Amino acid sequence: MKKKEDKVNEALERGVEIVYPSKDKLKKLLLSNKKIKLYCGYDPTSPDFHLGHLFTILKLADFQELGHKVILLIGDFTGTIGDPTDKKEARNKLTEKEALNNSKNYKDIASNFLSFQGKNKAEITYNSKWNNILSFRELINLASFFTVQQMITRDMFQERIKKEKPIYLHEFIYPLVQAYDSLAMGVDLEIGGKDQLFNMLCGRDLMKVTVKKEKFVLGTKLLTDVSGKKMGKSEGNSVSLNESHHEIYGKIMSWPDEFIFPALEGLTRIPMETISQLKREVKEKKLSPLKVKVLLAKEIVSMRYDEKKADLAEKRFQRIFQEKRAPSTIPRIKVKEDKMRIIDLLVFLKMIESKGEARRVIEQGGVKINDKVESDWQKEIEIKDNTIVQVGKRRFCKITKR
């Protein structure tokens, strides 16, 4: 069993980019008998958590295991404003209804990694609870602690100024509103990806000047490729934790090799000593990156689902991609029509959500009927029993006429 100091060291080192004011000060606090309150906020911009979120969720779990009070904050209020961080133009604002609808499954997914039961259960709350009752006078008073210069120096705003793109006032207010979350909850620590440092440090500054309290800030590493492009919804390369075990496994196996070891560090519980050994073996060409990627994919699927589904996902992946065969089990859907346009068939089978998306995938050669690529979206095909429809590399469906 790990000693408390070893657990604290891992919480402050594994997958961590930076700590304010310092790791040493936070370590000293964690080794004392004081129990701290900490949180990470998630704006519900989509109806799922993705693997990028898992960096911070697992970090919350580290602190929960140490006995501290963990809060998973859903930004149903901040989500309606839109975080401008790293955005080349203003986000589309969510309605309150959209924000709440998007977040309805967040707790269920997070419960695979955090405990919401027992003596030290994690808490889930919404920042509309205090922001909806904040008066205009109070908002102006909070705004008096920040300057235009603080906000305008941010990289994405400077980029927009150069390109003569608009910067909206509500985007300036977003960091202030996020900062107020820390004050409203009276936390000791905020956790977030390193791309959120500006917003998190605004909360630290606000607590210092208003209640004379030191708030620690922990920024986790991000999963990025060699060009610095991060994994996430905005970049179009995210892996949703709502997806099936087959999809999660397959998408991880498609990652570039440079994702492997940062992901093992930040997205799994595999011991760091083991990860270091694997890295050495790959460097010395005693082990292929592919085998390590298989380990990564199985570990993440096991954490999200279970070992049995991880094994099934591995076998299916091998059958499709290594043995070049269709999966042994394919969903069957009954189709009454004798003929259909390919574009209509894909939407009917719910393999693609819209005809516009179906047309794009077909024209790009991403659709096969009985292992033959079909690139004419207007083509009408004969519907026969046991016809196999494939979209992309991982989605299959078998048609039945009976």
C-alpha cells in the first residue's frame, strides 16, 4: 500500500503541468491534517465528456482518495456565455435548456471514476445556483478588481485584433464569472487543463483581494500532437466517453504514436514505473508502439466499462483491421423497401444522422455496400437479405428482409 506522501507526490506530479503558487506549498498543506475543498468546472458545450476531460476527472479522484472534498461543477451558467479561451471567434451561446440537457449524463459518466456515495462522496453542483441571483451592482463591484489590460493581452484576443475580428464584451466577462465560482464555493484549490490557467488565476486573484484567502491552482497537461494541436471537441479529434467500447478502442488505436505515453500518464492508473519501463523498451526497439497502444486502449475501455468489454473491443478491432474481416457480431435492421438511395438508407439505418453528412461521407469514399465502395450518393441500390453496409472503418450494419 502506498504511503500518504507517495500518494500526495503522485497527485501533484502525474499529468500535472504547473501548480500555483508552488507544488511545495500545496504539498505541505496536503501532508497536514487539514481537509481541503477543491473543484473542477465543466461547461456543458456538448452532451458528453471526452477523454480530454478525463485528465482532470482522474486528478479529482486522486484528491478524493486522499480524503479531500471534491466538487464537480457544471457550468450551466458559464456555458450560456461561452469561454473564449483559444477561440478565433466568439462561441455560439447555449440556452439554459441546452446547457442542462447537455449535462444530464455527466454524473453517470463521472461515477466511473469518482465516488458520489459514502462518507467522502463527491458533490455535483451548478454555477447557476449563485450566478442567477448575482445583482448587476454586485457584478460591477466584482469587475472593479480586473482591468481591460488584463483581458486584452490574451493571445486569442490579440489574434482577433490583428485580423479585425470582433471581441464581444460578454467574452471579457467570462473569466470574471468563472473566478466568482471559486469565491462562491469558498474553495482551496481549483483544477483544470493548463489552457484554463488564465481563468483559474483570475479566481485566485479575486479570492486574494476579497476574502484574503490563498487559492491554489493546478493545471494539468494536455494531450497534443507534435504540432501542438490538442485533442478535444474544438479540434475535431475527441473521443467521447459516451461512445461504445468498440468506438473508444478503435479511435484510440488511430491516435498518433506521440499521444501514447502522455495518455498512459494522464488517462490511466498504470504505475508510472511500468510506463517508464515501456518507454525504455520502445526507445530500445524491444517493444513496438502498437503493442503499447493496445495496452492503452484496453486500459481506458476497462476503466470506462470493464475488462470483458475491453477484450471484446480488442478482438473486434483485430478482426476488422488486422484480419480484414467483418466483425463477428453486426447489428441487424429490417428494411421493407426493395430499393433505396444510398443516402436515404444510411439515415434510415441511423448510421449517419443527416443526409448532408451522409452525402459528404459517400463522396469521400467512406461507404461500402457488401465490401464495395459506393461514391454516388444518388445511386439507388437493390435491398437484399444479409446486405452488409459499412460506414468508415468501424460502423457496420446487416440488412434483413425477413
